[in-house]
Amino acid sequence: MREIGDVGGTDPVRDQVAILSGQLAELEKSPGSTNLRELTAVHMRLGGALLDAGRIQDGLDAFSWVIERCGEADDPSIRLSAGLALYLSAEAMYGREDWSAGDDALAEIRRRFSDDADLAVRALALTARAKEASMLAARGRFLEALAVYDDVLSRVPTAQEQDRAVHFERAVAQALAEKAEVLRKLNRSGEALATYSEFLRRHSNSSDREVRSWLCVVLPGKASVLFHSELYESALDTVDDLLVEFAGDLTADREALADAVLTRTASLMNLGRDEEALTSNDEFVNRYWNDASLPQRRRALGLGAWIRRRLGRPAEALQLYDRALEITDGLSPHSVAFLALRRAEALTDLDRHDEARLALEDIVARGHRDADEGMVELVAQAREVLDTLDSQAE
């Protein structure tokens, strides 16, 4: 590990690195440097500080000292440090997209600590196993991830053990929530709903904040599956549960909450409750419109426009479609064409047929350049509207 040098006193992270490096140097040259627990603690803190400072390799070197010397220690708290050093090393390696090295670090935790005599060490091993599944899912290796999630859930400890090591409960909660999400992405709706329900049965009344934070994954996911299964009333109930759970919680995942509000809006529309849907959509705008990082803002405009058309307010709908098309970041050609088609329909509602015709002809031209299945369907819809305009003009 290279020397820190003179870091000054303006950067708290660099200052922390300098302080810990000094402490370590003193410990290593002192007669009492055989105190493994103290040396381990300083190496762990130094490794974390170096990672925070962007000194990834130096941080990994600090953790390597712990991994090499502490994994076989008699003291379980020192063995736990070795497992944690491996876990933090894996996260750092994943952060720099060194997938193989990250996988190897987590696998080493499993090999060395899954059957450890200490409960807390075994809980860390289970957490690492859940992380393995998570990283497989993040790379689209869904079937492999499902097998690992099932392995985590097969190792569920007794209720008494969970009470003594909250990390057991956290690992199980993570495995259930993420397994359900993978099943949802695979369109295995029945299995996804069963897994969401299992999470809620086990963890909805948990006193652990980290476990309860997974509700911000589970409830929006469950609502989405219910919506796409045309179980709109159940989707509404699930969204309401979510909004009650996280009311006023500034740490909650805003993107997940925003998705849930839009699911509620769309569910109300499908139930023919358009005035309530409009109120729900306006709630989204009031809550989230100023957060430009949320990708759902465009969808909210599109839903708001669609509702207004259904309520016989095409001029307002046209304004919203225009605003939606102004938000171009990350918009696919298919999405542009979809919004343009709905905008053209709003123009026909207003008898602005020439403008509608130009927009529809542009959609047809786009379809010749991008002939995927979704575009083919939109082009067919555009042609239908054009045929209607032609027949009205005759």
C-alpha cells in the first residue's frame, strides 16, 4: 500500500485515511502489536476509508490483510471481520465491473463460513449468498439467480436464531423480495404473487427498518403483477398499502412510489373511474413533477392526456402530449411514435385534420425505418385513423 503523504485538513475522508494509517503504523511497531483484534479493527476501518476516498486497490489491500490472518481465528468476532472484509471486497470489485473477482470473493465466504459455529458468522454467509443471487440477476442470469435464492431460503434458521441475528432475517427478506422481482420479469406471474405474499406473511410486521424497506420493492412489484393480470381492485389495495406504509418517509425509494401512483391511476382508468384516475394523476404531478430524475414524468403526462381525452377534454390532452414529447431523454422510437399517435388522435378530436394527417403520415414513414413488432402495430393504428379521415373527407 502506498504512503498517504501530506493530505492537509480540508477533506474529511482523506483526513480519516491519514489518521487510521498513523494508528496502524504505531500499532505495527509497538511491542503490543500482537493484539489481533485491535489490528483487525484498524485495518477494517482503514479499508473502508480508502474505498470512500476512491483508493480501491489500497482498500482491497487493507481487507486482504484481514482475510489472510483472521479467517481461522478462535475468536468469532475476528472471523466475522474476515467474512465482512471479503464481502466489502466483493462489492468493490463489482463496483469496478470485475464480475469474476466479485463472484470469487462471495464464493469464498460461502466455502469458509456457511457452517461456522457462530450464529453471526453464519448469518453473514447467508447474506453473501443472497448477494450472489442479486449479482446474477443484475447480469440477466435469472434462472441461475432463482436457484441461488432457493438455496438461501432452504437455509432459513429457526425463529430463535433469527431473533439472535437480525442479519438472518435481512438475508431471507432480500432473497424473497428479489426472487419475486425476477419471477415478475420472467412473466411467471403466479409464482411471483406467491413469493410476494410469502414475503408479506413473514416480514410485513418486522421491527427491523432494513427489512421493512424491502416493502418498497415488494408492494410496487405485487401491484404491477396484479395490474397486468387485470386484477385492478387488488392492485389498488396494494398501492394504498404502500402509500400508507411510506407516508412521510423521505428515505423511501421515490421511483418505486412514483411507479405505484401511476399503477393506481391506470387501474382506476381500467375500472372506468376516470375522475378518480385524474385526481390520482394530478397527485403524481403535485408530488413528483419537480424531480427531473424520475423517468415516470413522461408516462404521467401521457396518462393525464389519455384521461382528459376520455373525459372529453381534447385541448388539454393535446397540451400534455406536446409536453411529453418535449422530454426526449431516453425515449425510444416506439415510445415517440406511441405518443405522436395519441397526439394525432387528440388533433382529430379537435377537427384539426390537416395537422393530424401530417403527424400520422410521419408515423407511417417511421414504421418503414423501424419495423419491429411494436412499430408495426402502431403503423396499423395510424393507417386506420388515416382511413377514417379519408372517409370523412369524401
